Amino acid sequence: GKKLDSLPADFYSTRNYTDTLISYIDRHKADGKPFFMFAAYTAPHDPLHAPKEYIDKYKGKFDMGWDSLRNLRLENLKALGIVPKDLNGYFPNPSVPKWETLSHEQKEDYARDMEVYAAMVDYLDMSIGRLIDYLKKEGMYDNTAIVFMSDNGANGAMATAYPGNDDGKYLGGFNNKMENRGLPGSYIEMGPGWAQASSSPFRLFKGFSTEGGIKAPLIFKMPGSMKNPGQWNSGFAHVTDLMPTFLALADVTFSENYKGRKVKAPIGRSLVPVLNDSLETVHENNGMGWELFEMKSYIKGKWKILRLPQPFGTGDWQLFDLTKDPAEVNDLSLQNSAIRSELINEWNEYAKANEVFDHKGWYDEAYLEKFKVTEKH
């Protein structure tokens, strides 16, 4: 194809990705062959940008601040039945100041940042609607499986945390004045205050092996008519389940040999029984582990063990019952020491099987600095 030396003057990734994805299907629709499309949108990752008319829709919407938004989100999840009705505790986040302690100018800046984030999500929602409308118009919608998911919890890292940004020189080249925040030439982020509210009521956010970091939304539409449209499923599913699910839907049997090479079998399980409403989860008796920068966790059934270095955790394994305590506030290690020991052993086996390099000592003050609310640049 033709090499593009520069982007169009009005380029906006969410719109241009959508245009391109539609053009791909359009170009090949006459072939009559099945297609697989991976729509890897970068929104709503920072730097946060959105068309001005979308930002304007959210003016004043977040003046309440992140503490109030965190409570509002919790109440909404209770009303939807996603978290227990009696859940009211939060794990305190030492890096987020109380909203009322901020200056008037800080509140204005931060509120605008969340307005831009909401505008980005709104525009993304509209764009996915464009894809769905196109599939319907072309008569492909009913025969298509559609999966929407996020890659992790809300992003609480400040822009200064990224390599090369810490000295402020790069970030100093942007215009982040109020009238330009979220528009071309600005560089703003969500930050830990809004990330914590967005992850409500879960503990922490992206970069941690807590529920706020590893729990993500997943929406799945099966081809044809579903038995349970619009229903919630609270059973455990994992990103590694997606490939086996797609293979099952395409009626393809996985082969460990490909063009003379041995290919490792997927570790996930097909979600088709869950999607057909015959099972709550395909992981009733097997667990799954996580590890990132010495932050570890393992989930099996309703139980989760979590190990976070101080000050975010105790530095030792803790045990939580996710059905009653998805916020990971009440450590049940003493009451259930046998379960805790069993899951620690299983995490060690998981680490061995997946060649986890457990590097002691990487975690330090520099990691803490990523999540501290700093003066806006």
C-alpha cells in the first residue's frame, strides 16, 4: 500500500481506526469468507483527547470529585446486583488525597480531565455502534460473534511515570491550559484519584494484582439468537479462554503441529457452555495466577490469595472470599490457613509451569512515585 508520511490534519485514532476496520470488511465482503477482526482501540488510554463537542457534553459532571464518584459507582453496582448489597468498606489508597483538600484550581483541572475521559469512552461507544450498524446493514451481524473487553483496570499512573517523561521536559512542550485540556497539543491523564473511583469498589487499579487491576469488563454476543441476552454472569473467566472459545465457535480442532512446528496448546477453556447458559464457569476446580513487579495473586473458586509489598499490602500472602468481599478488605488467613497454604502451593506450581521470574528487589520507591498525585503540569 501507499506509505503515509503524515497523518490527516483532523486525525482522531478512534474515528480513523473505525473507518479503516469498516473499509477492510467492505473490501472483502464479496469473497463470502469468514473473517476475524481484532479492533485494538487505544482509547481511552492517556494522553486523553476527545472531540470538543463530546467534552462539552460532560461539563460539570465530575465537579463532585473522586470520593463522591467512588461512592456513586459503588451504589450503582449494588443496584445492578454486581457486588453484595452490604458492601461498604474500601481499601484506603495512600497516594490519593481527599478531594476537599485540593485547591479550587486543582479541582477544576482534575474535573476537566475526567470530563475528557468520559468523552473518550462515549466516542468509543459510538464508534463500536458504527461497526455494529455496518454489520447489520451488510447482513453479517446475526452470524458474527462480538466480544468487547478492557485490557485491565483503570490506569492510575501519572504521565511522568513513563520512560523519558520524568524530568518534565517532554511534558513541558504541551498546552494544558483549561481551554485546551483534551484538545490537540495537550497531554493529560486520569491519575490515581479518578482511577480509584472508576475501579470502585475494588482495591487499587492497573499495575496491581488486586481486583482493581485484574478485573475487567467482558461483553460477549454469540452468533444467532442467544439464550440469555442482556444477562450478567458472575462466574470466573480469563483472557486465555477467548482463543479456545473462537476455535469452538468456528468448529476448529486445535492441532499441536503447524507447518512442521510444535505449537503449545492454549491453557484456557472454551466459554461456549457458559455462553449457552449450561454452566456458570468453566473454571470450577482449576485456579489461575498473576504476577507483576512482585505483586502476586491466585484465584480458585471464591478464594483469592494476594501478596503486595508494603505500603500497598503487608508483604505477606493474604486470603479473601471474593463473593462476600470483592473489595479485598477482610483478610481471612487466620481462619482458613489450610486453604491459604493450598493456594500458595498452587501459585508456586503456576509460576513454575509459566516460567515466572520472581525477581526480588525490583520494587522500590520509584514504583510508588508513579501513582502519587502531583501538581498538574
